[in-house]
Amino acid sequence: MKTISSRQNPLIKDLHLLATSASERRQQTKTVLDGVHLVQAAIAHGVSLDLVCVSDRGYQTAEIAALIDVLEPLTSCIYLPDAVFNHISPTDTPAGILAVIKLPPETPIKTTASSCVVLESVQDAGNLGTILRTAAAAGIETVFLSEGCAQAWSPRVLRAAMGAHFLLSIYEKVDITELLAGYKGLSVATSLDGARNLYEVNLRQPIAWLFGSEGQGLSVNTMALAQQKVMIPMAQGVESLNVAAAAAVCLFEERRQKLAVT
């Protein structure tokens, strides 16, 4: 296994850019997976690893050392001192192993006949990743992101989603108006005005769930596209839920209703 000990090495500079720059990831059509679970998830779903880096501290753990033993004959693996690894890690708490993968090719946006999640300007990487993870866990297969959302394949979103990317069809920079014009199911948004109790709405049909930005929620125009508005009944004195928490409540209420039928 090759060792690189300098931050000035061209490859280290390149990896640092991939980890920190959205424009660099788009230009290179690559991204960074941080952590054992993500690397294992990628392998399990047949994703090719272009490069694997392991830190000194990481290589001392049995799990990472065993993974490197498996990967070394298959792909390029590089050993890095902790300080150099920390420099290229996309997180504040480096996991000790990271891998570079190619971004999936952009494909034409396809409407779906099944339930889906439609996100408008969700900018927090943690929230976006959590919603993706929740969607996959709830049996949703397709997620649409409008312009203004965090980059779906950024390292921080990937880490928050914990492998959900490999189970989902994710479309970015989607025109929500155009998308919903061709959707045959029911479009639903959470709201306080003119909304029905979530638990009283029939969710056994295909649903396009609309969720908006952390601060402003859905824009007026997108809210107007919702055919049904729902409210999550909360205890008195609580104003609202975080968008990722609200999405989890809604998606699993749909799943509960559909499982009850089967």
C-alpha cells in the first residue's frame, strides 16, 4: 500500500478539493465517501471505488484493516498520516477511511407512478441526508430536489444518509411545477392553514410529499400546487418540527396505512 505523507502532494490537494468544493465535484464528476459504513454500502451495491485512503489511526482498527485487506487487490489504496488524512476528510470527526467514487450520470427527469419526495430549497446537508435516509427506510424510491437544495452527492449529505443514495433514484435541479403537472398521484404538503389532521387523510394512494426549506418552508407558488394540506398534531406550545422530523412522521404514516391494508 502506497504512503503519502505531505499535504503538498498533488493527489492530496485534489482530494481536499473534492471534499470541500461542490464545483470541483461537478467538474470531476466524483465525490467522497467518508466512513466504513458508506464504503461497505457502496461495495454491497456494486459501486466501483476509484481510490481508498486510510489514516494511521484508522488502519489500527480491526474493521478498517480487514476492509483494506479485501480492497487492496481490487483498487488503489493509500496510507496517510492522521494529519494528512484529517486535511482531506470532509467531516470534523474523520472516520479513518474514505473512498472516491464517480457521480452517477445525469439522466432525464422521469415522473413516477409511485410515492415520491419533492424537496424545495432544503439547504442543510444534515437535513437532506436524513430525509434521504428516511425516504429509503419508508420504502420511497424516488426523490426530487429543486434548484437551491444542497448538493445531493456532497460528502456531508452522503454521510448523513448512511448509504440511502444507493437505494434511491435522485434527481436534482427539478422544476417542481413541471414535475407535478405530470404526476398522477396526490400531492401533499404540511401546513398550518386550511390543513387536515395527517392521521385522518387517506394516504393509501401514490403520494408526492412536498417539503420546503428549513427557514421558510415551501414557497407560495409550490404550496399552491399541493392538492392536500396536512398538519401534524403536536402538543400545545410547540410551534413546528424540523423538516427532517416532519418528513419522517409523514412518510411513516403513509407506510403505516399501506401496511395496514396488506
